[in-house]
Amino acid sequence: MSQKIRIGIVGYGNLGKGAELALRQNTDMELVAVFSRRRLEKTLSGVPALLVDEAEAYRDKIDVMLLCGGSATDLIEQGPRFSSLFNTVDSFDTHAKIPAYYAAMEQSAKASGKAAAISVGWDPGLFSLNRLLAGAVLPQGTDYTFWGKGVSQGHSDAVRRIPGVKTAKQYTVPKQEAISGVRSGTLPPVNAHEVHVRDCYVVAEPGADLAAIETAIKTMPHYFSDYETHVSFVSEQEFEASHAGTPHGGFVFRTGQTSPDVNHVMEFALKLDSNPEFTASVLVAYARAVFRLAQHGGRGAYTVFDIPFGWLSPKSAAELRQELL
Ligand code: API
């Protein structure tokens, strides 16, 4: 086999650790080092654990850097900083801020001559691809996206950043009557905030102002302010006992008509035991695509819409035609 694609990971939380696991299953790639803000003792796989500030020395040793920080605060800063040195993949997922983030990444990656895949994961990401596909195939129709019930990493991370919060999980809960409404063809077009509830379980720091935390959550723009949001404060013991996992998933539907009374439903569904492990697996597949994109002269920021689907696969174009077409 040709040389392995050399990967670095920035950020060693759930997503970064998930990326490390995913890389073990992809033999055409190798993990070179993990970079984090705090000095780590060691990594799962034994590769060097370095500080973010030490990354520049790896410019010629890493082909693609996986940015595994959260969107609420990390990526806004880390994205442009790393794309000025490396080809990157990130999972920036604050939908309303994607255009501004794209502009910042386009500028830094164009200037450095690198390729940056932004907002990769399952939503945004795989769900976005399905929305595009269904809309192109069924121009007369309606889209519906349902998430959960599951733990949103983005929302949980946003809650954890509120002062006084020790740890937190946010469950996205779809309203069952809305899902039934889509299946029976009776649901009118809706916005996400009308068909989901957001349940937050929060462990507060001792002496924290609980009312202030609850208000900070419920009024947070883009994440909670449009939604029916419930906040429950729980002890650390209860949190560990009842909120250990990170399941997630959901459906994208498009219902459409190709002629009067001729109806179609396109549906794509995910059921995930671990949201971060799955999201990280998507990032890793896109790292391969970004490596090829850069080899083909790709410069600047790209989304899942701009990257050829075949480049996600380790198989060659000829193999794909023969085996999967
Ligand atoms: C939610 C959805 C799914 C987000 C998936 C991923 C994450 O509210 O549950 O943050 O976990 N936005 N971007």
C-alpha cells in the first residue's frame, strides 16, 4: 500500500477519543500525535500527547488535523488557527453560524494553501447530504428532520461552559406525535424547535446559583432559546448512575409527489450507541477525502456538499464501480 495518511487530533474529549478509536479501524491512516490545551499523561494508543502550542512543529509530519473541539467556543478560535497550518476536518455544528464560520475558514485555508472540511458529522453532515439528495430528487415536497432521543454533544458542551456547571448532558427528545404525523402524511412543514424538547441534566458546582444557570441555559441563543427546554439539577452520583451513555440518532424524511396523488417518502435513519464515536468515525472518513482533495489542488473551505462522495472510501474509483455501483 502507498504511504499512510498521517493524522493529528486536536482536543482530547469524547470526540477526540472517538477519533482515536476510529483510526484503529482505518488501516490506510495512522495517528501521529494528539494535541490538547492541558498537558495529558498519555493517550489510549500511546502516540505522543502534546500541547496545542506545539503543533506548528508538526507541519510536515501531519497530513490532516482532526479538530475535535466544541462549536460553542473552541472551533471559532481553533479552526482558523489550525487551517493556517494544516489541512483540517471539523464538526462545527451551530447551524445558524455556519456561513460566518465558513467565511473565516475559507479565508485562512485559502491563505495557507490548505483544504478545510467544515461542519462534518451526522448533522450537519450525513443528514445534510440526505436533505440535499431528497430535495434534488423530489423537488415537490417537504423536509422533516428529527433528532433523538439522544445526547447532543454540541448542546451538552454549551451547557458545560456555563459558569457554575460542573458537568451536564442534554437530551434532544422528538415529539412522538410529530413523527407519527410525518408517517401518516398529516404533518405540515415545521421548524425543528416546534417538534423537539430539550432536557438538560446538570451537576452544579457547590454553592452555584442554580436559578442563574437555568436562565443562562434557557435563554442561550441558537441552542435553547427557541425550544421548550427543561432543566433538572442532579447530584454527581445520580448523574453517573443515570446519564453515563451518549446514545443519539434520528431521521431525515422527505415526502414528495411526482404527479398528483403519486407520493414518495425518502427516509434516512441513524441509531447510535455513542454519538461521539460515530461522529468521530465520520470525521475520519472525511480526513481521507480531504487528503485527496488537497492532492487534487483543493484550497479553502469545503462542506459535505462540495466533496466527491467516492473520496470518502478507501477503495479506488475502479473498485467502487465494480463492487458498489
Ligand atoms: C441535536 C441535533 C443533533 C446534533 C448532532 C451533533 C451533536 O440537537 O441533538 O452535537 O451531537 N442537533 N452535531
